[in-house]
Amino acid sequence: MLPSGCDAAYALGDIYGPGQTKFVAKMNKEAAALKMTSTHYLNVDGLPTSTKKEGYSTPHDLILLARYALTSTNFQAVVGHQSYSMSKTTGHAAYSWTNTNLLLGSYSGAIGIKTGHTNAAGYSLVFTAKRDGRTLIGLVLNSTTTESNRRFKDAAAMLDWGFGAKTTMLRMRSLPAGQATD
């Protein structure tokens, strides 16, 4: 999830479906249980398909999902990491991942959640921050299709409004050279 790779979604689908089709059915069942009445998944990664049919959701439903996901301490730990590395072992190569959510380490109190980008949706972000015992969750959809960092500035402005404070964002951290911005 840190670099927004779809490989994790595919692996989860394969293991917990078992298989992509069964996992998508479970995703839709869980969405219904969370009262995400305007959401329908067609695949595990949420990316556009080669067919004309697409999955869909709404800002309201995405906030419901974010609120639910944040009840998991494991989820919080993953989405809160700016980066994560694994040393080489006899079973796998060394790996290093960098979180594409530039609010982390740049905005005081930022604790995650997920970046995204498709041609149709532009650069998007589901975000959360905590200050003085208050946790705010928000999202930016289709911030722009040309400036990947604009969504973080938009999110910071919304968080400032929500917290009732003007914050100077720290210098926005940079991603490693060659890192996708998703």
C-alpha cells in the first residue's frame, strides 16, 4: 500500500477469495455491511477495466470505508509509515517502499491514508490527521490531472479549516527518484 502497488490487492484476492472473483464478491458484501450504498467493486485494485463497465463509489462511502479501516491498528501502522524496508533473506530479495502520501512528515498530525490516480479521476487522496484528541478524515478527488502535489496542499487547507488553525506545512518531502506519484 505504501507505493500504491496493485500487487498487494492481487495477493489478497488470491489468498482470501480465494481468487479474484470471490474476493470482489466479499468486498461488495463488506461494503454493503458498512452501509456503503453507493459503492460497487468490479475488481480488487479499483483500476479501470478494459470493458466499458466500471466500479464506482462516492465521497460519503469512501469516508465510511476510511473510518472503518482506521479501527484497525495494523491498517494505521501501514498507512502511517513514510517508508518501509526489508532486508534480504534466503527467501526473498531486499525491498524498500516509500509512501506516496506526502502529507506524512509534511503536515503536523498527518497519519495516513491513501493516494490514487487514474486518467479519469486525476490525482486523488483519502487522508486523516489527528490533533488535540480530534481526528479528521477527508478526501480530495480529481484535484488536477497535471500537478500531483496539489492534492496535498488542498488536503492541508481542508485540515486547517477543520482544526480551526492556520498551519504552515513543513517543506513537502520528496519521493525517491523514479518513484511513481500515484
